[in-house]
Amino acid sequence: MRKIFIPLLFLAIAGLFQSVSQAQNPDKAAAEENAKKQDKTAAEENARKQNRMGSPVKLQIVFAEYEGEKKVKSLPYTISFDAMRSPDMFNQWAKMRTGSRVPVSTGKDQMTYIDVGTSIDSRAVRIDDGRYSVQLNIERSWVDSEVAVTQKSTNSSDPNPCPSKEPVIRQFKSEFNNTVRDGETVESTLSTDPLTGKVTKVQFTLTTVK
């Protein structure tokens, strides 16, 4: 009987210590659970910060002009910015403006200036499969030729008209969204001028900056 009693006594004592230990450590278990939640929250916030930081990329846009099959002009532009790493978060537009101000007569001894050149707004976001969704808004204007314009004199006592040569300014605008891989070149837009028959093609290439 004594041999059976001793093991039972040890089991009872062990159970008592376990109960006392659990009763003494509820705060410890709660603290560990709270620490796990904080670590998870910190990891999620860090991931969001990484997405907001983005990946540096370089975008080259080329305007190519053709007469038939012959390329007569090629105008390259390069703009760098950060592409967001989250497919649900686009960055701010990266913008480029380049060109000149062309004087245009508005009457005798009067003129105004018109902006002529290239405007590019671009941004990108990385998609899950490693590709990039690129948004581009582009606008290009240029002086193609001059045309003779006859204007009335501002002086009522002068019956003779005022001959003047004014620039013919052509324009090209396009807004589009394309998906592209790193290093891939995409021909996104093709336009034919209805007066000259010249064809304008727009190509762009996105490359990641290491």
C-alpha cells in the first residue's frame, strides 16, 4: 500500500505546482500574445513602407517620324522615377517639360508667345508577376512651316492690309496604359498626319535601376 501511495503523492504535488505556476503566470501568457501581435503589426507596417518606397526605374520614350518606310526623325527622351511595389498604389506623376516659346503676331506691332515642345507625364507600378504597369500622358507640338496671313491694319487711316508670315504648329497627344517587362520595348502609339501623310510612332522601354 505504501509503494502505491508514494507515486500518487508525487503526482499530486506535481499537479499542485503546475496549477500554482499557471495561476502565477497569466500575465506572462498575455504579454507573450501581445508581443506577437506587435511583431506582426510592425512587419505589416514595414511591408507597407517598402511598397511606398518603390523601385527605381528608367523610362525611355522615343518619337519616330516616318515618310513612307523611311525614318526621317527620331526624338528620344529619358525620365527616371520610382515605381511602386504594390499593384494598388501608383506613385505621383513624374513630369518632363522641354521646348521653346514661338512668337505669333496678333496684329500690327503686337505678338504673343506659344509654347512648343514636348510634355511627358509618367508613372508605373510593379505587378505581382514582375511586370510593370506604365501610365503615360504625352504631348508634342512643333513648328512645321510658315503660312502667309493678311491682317487688317490697326490704323484706320491706313487702308493697306498687313502681310505677315505665321508659323504652322502641329500637335500630337496621347494617353495610354501599357504592361511591360524589365528591358522590353513597346510600340504603343501610331499616328498619321492627315495633311502631310507623315507617320509618328511612339515607343518606350522600361529598365530597372540596379
